[in-house]
Amino acid sequence: MFQMKRRDFLKVGAAAGAMASMYGCAVGNKAGGHVVVVGGGFGGATVAKYLRMWSEGAVQVTLIERNPTFISCPISNLVIGGVKDMADITISYENLKNHWGVRVIQDEVTGLDAVKHTIKLAKGGDMSYDRLVLSPGVDFMFDQVPGLNNADAQSKVLHAWKAGPQTVALRQQLEAMKDGGVYAISIPKAPYRCPPGPYERACLVANYLKKHKPKSKVVILDANEDVQSKKPLFTKAWNDLYKGLIEYRNNSEVKDVEVASNTAILEFDKFKADVLNVIPPHQAGSIAAKSGLKLVNNRWVDINWQSMESTNTPGIHVLGDAVFPAPTMPKSGHMANQHGKLAAAAILNLLAGQEINPTPVVMNTCYSFVDEKNVIHVASVHQYDEKTKLVQPVKGAGGVSVARNELEGKVAMAWAKNIWADMLA
Amino acid sequence: MKVFTSTFVAALLLAAGTAHAADPNLGRNLAATCANCHGTNGKAVKGSGIDSLAGESKEKLLQKLADFRSGDKPASIMHQIAKGYTNEQLGLIAEYFAAQK
């Protein structure tokens, strides 16, 4: 089905490799160069480490990240559910700096010049690059939920869809909620970050309420027609573990929010909750969405799947949730990590004036907790297809767990430890 | 089942033996797709609960992958992952991990 023959190589110029970087020369026969990475999440941290590791230090890497530490979205639902705490999902960038020699700068990128090969930093002025990697994650489209389009509203009706202060704040809202209260979570239309994540969160909140506030309720307001991931396994968990506690409503898009009364406005209906958790629709992070890179649906960056390079802006690679996904590809941390490695390999080839790998492979796994011990997974493998020029899911490979099980509860934590180490240790 | 499995391993080994990829980094790139769970270069976080693959012999790795594919080796997820790669690719991956110290 899949050919290993190398034909129709992309011919790539050696110009980038020959460019003098701000760090100076190449080492030995390895091409040097300076790569700037914007965003230190699953995609950005991975590409930074792998560029340093695979070039054996020959390529200089600067990572710009606005937060002082990495906080993981995967596993953060366990913090919201009261099973783990923030320390369990917080990791420092020290190893990237000290062990791998990545220059990590805490700052914000406010603009870029794709012709001059420079970026603009909020605090640090201009910086030049030979190749630029944007791994900015997503920005929320608060204009789609007008009542949420101001800072005060956003501090009350939370998304907690980026792990950090909102994770803690949502946990506090749940702790403060009375027994008999209603927690409602709204899911935007696909594609959104982490397809199984909202259903996992509903389970873990229900798991907490069942033990501590058993008269309470969880309501899922899903803008989509149906459960977006692992449907049979999630619905079975809702029936077996949380009967009468979790209620699922499809085609229930939240169009607006009345913050003062904690009310979600649906098309024909209103829904008042004690804790209202609205995940607004999102798009590629603004540095990727507003720099002239070609977008799909005006929201996601169009990229070349052999290199993760923008299809209209040479020299700029985009990773993770910000890209327009290939068929059946989820926006996940695992996938962003794989994007990072695909891009690292291609960038090193490009800097050295070599042909890039014409047949890349990426794979995904998402583990979801349905209570503090039991987990379900979904997995897929995606191979580059010359006809469609996309990475396509391999038929007959991948799949989901047979049933929720405790063994995979252990594997899921092992996955977290290993992927965190793969990007940051 | 056993016969199928051993022919299958033979095919895997044969494919691996002849797969001298024009791109010297192909094995490295493919093996990196396993690192999310098995650790960078196949060195898993100690005590994490997932096995390291670094330094395992190529034959052993290919035998295990063949057994995952056939169902002879029970698995929570590896049967689904192993089926996503060609024989040549698994050969290159096993070669890469076997060479890691």
C-alpha cells in the first residue's frame, strides 16, 4: 500500500544553510544556522530539543515562550477533578536550557517579517532567524460569544482549555459549588483542541461530585451533532458510572453568555448553571493567524506535510493545534510532539541543503480518564501519501480500547511522564 | 498461527536486511515516532512503567512487533500501532533502537 521508493524529491535550495546566523558559523561538516521557535508547548519544546540533539549542537535554537514554566494540558483534567495538583503538571525549562543548550527567552512575539527573516519581541526588540517555527497553539474567538468578549467576563466564566491559572480557578469554582449545583461544560464545533478532552472533563468532574456533592449534576452542551471521540466508551462510562449525574445534549451551541446570571444562551434556549465552563471556538494563535500565512477556513494554517512549512511563506514552519489538520488528525499534544520531530528533521535537511524526507510518518494517541483509575485510548498512524500530499490514516491500524480499564490508567501516566521527558528532559 | 508468525518475522528481517535507505536518517526519524511513550531514543523514564527499547536486539524487537501484529503477544495498544508501519519501516526502527547504547 505504501511505497518506500524515493522519487519526486523536493528540490530545495541551500540558501538558508549558507546564511550567516547571529550565532556565526557551522561546526564541522554539519550545517549551522539559527532557528527561532515561538511557543514552548508540546510542539515547540519538542522541535527545540530535537534540533539541538539531532544537529549535535551545530544549530542554534532560541525558544520564545510567554510563560515561565511549562504547564501540561493533558492530565490537567485530573487537577480539575481534584485527583492531581498543579505541581504534577508543571515542568521547568531548565533542562532545555542547561542540558540541551536551547536559549529560552520569556517574552511575547508581536510580529514578524518573513522577507527580512526577523521577529519582533515585546520586550527584547528584533531578532533574526534562518528558519522560524511557530507553535503558538490556539487563540479563543471570544467575538463568537459576545458576552465573554471582555477580561472581567473571562475571569468569571472560564474555559480552562489552556492549563494554568484557569485550571486552578475552575477547580476552586467546583469546590465552592453547593451540593445540588449544576456544572455545565460547552463544547465548540469541531475542529477544536483535544477532541476527547471535554468528555473526559465531564467524567472527572462527575467523579468528584459523585463522592462529595452527590445531589449535583453535570450537563454537556455540545455544539456538535454527536460525541466527537470514543463515543461508545464515553457513553458506556456515563451510563455505568454516572447514571443520572451526567446529561449529554447534542446540537447545543452556546451563542452567547449572560455572565451576571451564569447563563448560556443557546439558539432556542437558555441554560443557567452554578458553574459555567464555556470553551469558545478557537483558531491558530494570533502570530500564525495574522502574519500573512495562508489559512484554511480563515482559522488554521495551511502547511506542507513533508516539512510543516507554510504553503505560501517559505522559511516558516507551523506546528500543533495551529495547523489545518490532515484527515482524522486530532489537535493533541501527542500529535504536536510528532509535528515537532517531523519539522526538526526537515529543517536540518533544509539548513544543510539536503533533500527532505519525502515520506514522513506521524502517529497519535489520546488517553482519557473516565474516573481516577480507569482510562480509554484512541490511537492512529498517519503515513504521507503522494497523491493527496497529506499524511493519511493507515487503514487497519489504530483503534480504541476494548473497554475502560485500570491497566491503561497506569499506562496513561507513563505516557505523560515519557512525553514530558521527550520534550523537556 | 505460529507458522504465519515465523514467516512473518522472516519477512520482516528480510525487508530490514535489504532496506538500506537512501536517507541515512530515515530510521532515526521513524523511531522518534515511538519516543512519546518509550522515551527519547528508546530510553524510557525509569520507573515510568513503559519498557525501554534502546539496546534491544533487532531480532527480538522484530519478533515482538510481529507477535503484536498477529495477536500472539497480548497488548493494550501495540497491536494497533504496529499495524501502521510497513515491514521496511519496522526494520529500520528496530535497527535504530538496537544501535542505541
